[in-house]
Amino acid sequence: MTYLGNYLGEMDTQTHQIAFPEASIISVNGVDPEVFEAGRENAGNPIVLCHGWPDLAYTWRFQMPALVAAGYHVIAPNQRGFGNSARPDNIVDYDVEHLTGDLTALLDHFGYESATFIGHDWGAFIVWSLTLLYPQRVDKVVALSLPYLARGEMPWLDFMEAVFGSDYYFVHFNKQPGVADAVFDTDPANFINNLYRRDEPLMPPKPGMALIEIAQSDSPLGEPLLSERELAVYDSAFTRSGFTGGINWYRNLNRNWHLLAEADPIIHQPALMIYGLRDAVARSENLSAFVPNVEELCFDSGHWVHQECPTETTSAILEWLARTPAS
């Protein structure tokens, strides 16, 4: 293990002295994801970590060493569209069928029938969806920030446009393809630094596309979450990859709604849901109706709960895993 992945180049390879494994490129499901693996000595006890947007497997740097120490074989991919992983040109190649297929193929690659999955943000959505589509491959679920999203009667994107309007970033990504991508690509470091904040007050929404405003702001709210070295990891990765691959996940939202139509909407596996008290992502008011075996926790953080409160989040996950039998 080294003190970082492959994104620092000639820079100092120490970031908060947290060991992070070297990357491997493997071939699964017709793509070549970049995978960070630790704890091979714990083979037989797998846990897969799924990042969100705009993020990387590196987001789990605080959790990986503790999970290995607790006896887990930890597998953290840069999912398709991110880092050095494959970035297909076709938008539908980023739908929930392909993204969950990558994860089942990842299990096959390592010889596992099933695993525990942890997801943050979009990673949580993919883990919830994986559990619906391939319930036999999931032992336990830990979701950070994003609760289970019930299908409802209207496709998700249509619902969001009706409620939040055409400037809402989910809708904007779909209605004005390429516009936000180009803004974010202009200065990845500024966008990531402005987005990854701690102690950020919740503010009422303003007119316009919020993420473009954040990307172009010279006075972001709150305090920087990332150190200069940590920011350099993100800057290097997104300078290389751009943001379009990850944004294409958003461009499949209605398609995903249709793809999940025949799935049993109930999550039967034991689940832990961790919210941030100041996260702009809304907490679920009826989570147990769809996830009956869920426990819910909330920490004093914003959206990036596992990075803002790494000790509390990691301890809560480990404690829950230790006392919760698999389904």
C-alpha cells in the first residue's frame, strides 16, 4: 500500500498519512474499471464501497483502513465514468442496468456470491438499485446521504421538473446537455473546492442552476473540506476524465425508473442509513415502509458525512456491521 493512489504524479505522496492502496485495472462487464483493493488477507469477508458524484473511490480513504482492521476484504472501484475507469460514449451505458452489472461482475471477478455494499450519494442509489435487481448478491446495505428512492407514479426526472423547475440541476443536465459539463471542466479544482465544504449553512434556493453558480463562485460558503493534497487528487482525476461520464448517470434517471418497474420495491436486507444534519438531500419520511430492516442515524455534517465526520461515521458503520447478521 502507498499513501495515495495514482493521481498525484510527481507530487508528495502523503495525504493526512492515510494509507490508500494502489489501483488495478480489471476487465468486467465489457469495461475496464479502476479498482482499489485492501485486506486480501481477509478474503471471504467482502465489502464493496461505491462513491457518488462528483467523487472517487478515494472518498473512502478514512474508512478503508478501519474496515480492513475489522476483518473485511475491501473493494472500492472508481465506477464507470470516473478516474481511470472506462468512460463509454453512449449515454445509456451509464444506466442502472450497466452500473449494477459492473458491481455483480466485480463480485464474480473476486469469486464472491454476495457482499456487503456501502454507498454514498449516487453510489447509494446504485446500491439500493443493486439490492432490488440482484437481491441474492447483497448481504447488507449501508447508505450515506441518499435514502431509498421510491419509484412513485411519475418518472423521476418528470417529477423533479414539475416540482423544482427546469433549472434544477438534475433537469438542467438533461435539458441542456454539455452546458454544465463544460463549466465544470473549465476549472475542476475550483468546482470541487467550492462544492466540498464543511460548516456550510443551509440556504434557501436561488434562481438559476445552483451547481454552475457554485462552480463559478469566488466566495463559496463554509470552509474547505479538502486539504491541498486531497484537492490535488480530485483535480488531477477530473482534469483527466472530465465530468461528462458521471453526469451521464443523471441522464439515465427516467430510463432507470422504467428499468426498475418490475423489481420488488421492498429492500429485505438489513440496512443502515446515515444522514448529515445539514445535508441539502432530504431525509426520508417513510424509509421503513420500503426498507423494513433499517436503522437510521444522523450526524452534524453536510453532504459529505463520511469525510466531514470520519471517526463517527466509521465507528457507526463498524458497530452496526458487527452486531447485524446478514439476511
